Amino acid sequence: MASHPLHYLSLMEVSGLLQSGATSSVAVTEALLARIAALDDGLKSYTTVLADRALAKARAADSEMQAGFRRGPLHGVPIAVKDLCYTDYAPTSAGMFIHKDFVPPYSATVVERLERAGAIILGKLSMTEGAYATHHPKMRTPINPWNKEVWTGSSSSGSGAATAAGLCYGSLGSDTGGSIRFPSAGCGLTGMKPTWGRVSRYGICHLSESLDHIGPMTRTAADCAAMLGAIAGADPNDTTALAAPVPDYLAALGGGIRGLRVGIAEAYAFDGLDAETGAALEGAKQALVELGAKLVPVVFPDIYEASTAWGQLCMVETAIAHDATYPSRGNEYGAGLGGFIKAAGDVSAKDLGRAQIVRGKFCGQVAEVFEPIDVLLIPVMKTVTPGAAEWIEMVKGDISHLLRYTAEFNFTGQPALTMNGGFDKRGAPIGFQLVGKHLSEELLLRAGHAYQSITDWHARHPALD
């Protein structure tokens, strides 16, 4: 048995216990349901807890495993999904008060794939309104389990809080401008924003269809590999899902990274960081060198036009996603999402056309940056994670500076792995990213696993017990 309490084991550690028969899915599920009941009134990470259904699925998983039938590493492991994933057995609000009782007629492909892999879905996780930047005032706002005064991240805030607090062993998040990476950084998790199209978005409530990504948020790179392997791949219900074969991400983890070419864009990624963030990024760089990676200096293109274009595309596509309820029910929206959709009316056809042109050129420029490198090492933000109250004030103004290291890779559709690289003086985690070429998730996860083999930031947990 590992040294951590049961709820703080990694997904793969729990998987090993289940596979060996050292514990049962029912026992693990009961333990996490009890922890949710004890802690989540304070953390507010779940919108819906599916206790009876989860226990029934756990009993079925135990029966299968006792009969010698193994579905894979997720079999019998309790996880949870962000509340923008359709479930035909529970409400899907997408953080919107007007949809709090909406039960979809079908489940999202990612949900079905997780359950086919044997995962036990404990419930649906809280999120910002419509996956934008702020929570609806009538919906739950998750609390960061490391420090209640620190921003939990948006919009996969419930996924970040629940996974960090030991209320599930892994979760699904979504990322349009950083919403897997911000809560993963702020809550000390390992989060994968896959290549655009690597994971089906069928049955997902969209913020911005051409920028949205779905991916796992877990405690380790190995856990991410297990979840990504279950959800990735082509989908006849989503023509944007890529048909490229899905590698065995878990099998590839042990290959090491000797000779890995790590891009260092000094002016873009290292200049102007606050001291704590800079120290964490330097620590990550030195760990990669210790593992045999080679540092390669690169120059990243100017991001001003791309940032503006990302914002214009996101606004317009968000307005399209809300055609059915905005402006007809606009008075029921929160100020943040409602204001963002309203601002889409100021984007002209010429603006939108120019944004598409900028996107194409920027993608080409970034592709050139990656020609001599395998991964790019960058922070998640220029500073440590802002305070929760500070974020509320920040989002009332221009937050493009916060998206400097995130939204650009929603624009290009490249995969990015976020990991914990240390802690600030408040005791809050500091994240960093490894960004790869399209469909390089296997390499990113191998690099992340190598990094976590010689560091222990990912193995630390908030003191909630």
C-alpha cells in the first residue's frame, strides 16, 4: 500500500490495488463518496453527486474483475466529469442557471468512452457560466483546497478543486483559452489540453467551437495517459475528431527523454516573470536538463494580433453557441458571460475575416518555431495564481495579459501539458507547461512522467484532513 491515504493515491495506484484484488471498487467509491459528503459543502466542487448510480456501477465493476474480465486501467476507478459533458442520466447545466435542470437525451462521447473503460463516474463538477471566465451568481463557485483566498482557475474550477482535494482520482476539463491549464496550475494538478480534434467534442456544451478542447485533469502524467487513452480517437458523431491512431500512452511513458529538444523562448517565456514563477520555471528547466534534454534557443512570434483575433473569434462563436437563449433570456445571464456575448455585436464581418487570416499566419509562424525543437517550455502565467477576490476585479477589465501563454495554443490547436513546479509563499502551487507539435501527446506525457520521476511537487496534497 502506498504511503498516502486512499483518497490521495494516484489513479494508477488505485488501479493497481483494484487489479490485484487488494481493495474493491465499492470500497474505494464509498470512501470517496464519504469524503465528498464531509468536505464538499465547503469546497463546492460538485454540482451533482451520483452516489447510488456510482455504487451500482462499482458493484458491476467488482463482479467483472472477480470473473477475470479487465477493461483496462480505469476499471473500477472513481472519477468525475465537468458539467458541460452531456449525461442522459443527470442534469448538465454548463454552469448556467437557466440549464440547471436540463437532462440531455444522450451522453457525450467522452462520458460513454470513460464508462466503457470501466470508470465509475461520481458526479458532475462545477464550472463557470457557459465555460466563460466567471461563475453565475446563483451557481456554486469552487474553492481552492490549497488556499481559499487563491483563484481556483476557470472554467474547469470544480475539476481542479475536486481532483486536488481527493474527491475523485481524475476528472475531465475543457479548455478554450486556458481552462484546463489555469485550474491545473492553481490546484497543483497535471492537466492535458490535447491537440484540437484528438478528443471528440460530441455532446459538449460549447464556448467556442473552433477553440474548445476536452482533456483530463489528474495528479500525475501517468494518470493523464490512462484517461487520454480512453477518450481519444475518431468519432462518427464528430467530424472534427481526428482519425489518427491513438497510441498506447501508458506503454510509452518509460522511454525517458535523453536528447529531447526543449525550446527556450527567452523573451516570450522567461522575461518579466515574477520571482516565484521564474524560480519554478528555472527549476523545471534544470530538471529536464538533468534528465538528458537539450535546451534550444528559439524566438516566439509577436502575439498581439493573434491575441486580438482569438478574442474576436471567441466572442462571435460564443454568441453563436447561445443563439437559442441570448438575447431572449439575456436577463438570466450573469454579467460576465452576458457582457461577452453582447460585445460580439461589435465584431464586424471584416474583423472576423481578418481574424481568420491572422490565425492562419500565426499558426504558420508557430510551426516554424517548432521545427528545431520537440517541446516548448513556458509558464502558465507571468505571475503566481491571482487571489480569488483579485480575479473578480481583474476579469472586469482586459485579461489578455493573463492569456499570454494559454490562448495562443488554443488558436494553433497544439497540445500542452501543465504540471506543478513548486509552491509560492501562500502555499499555492505554481504550474508550468510543455507545449508540443500536433499529436505529440505521447511525447509530452513521457516528458511529464520523466520530470515527475525526479521531483515530488505532484505528490504533495492540500492539508484538508
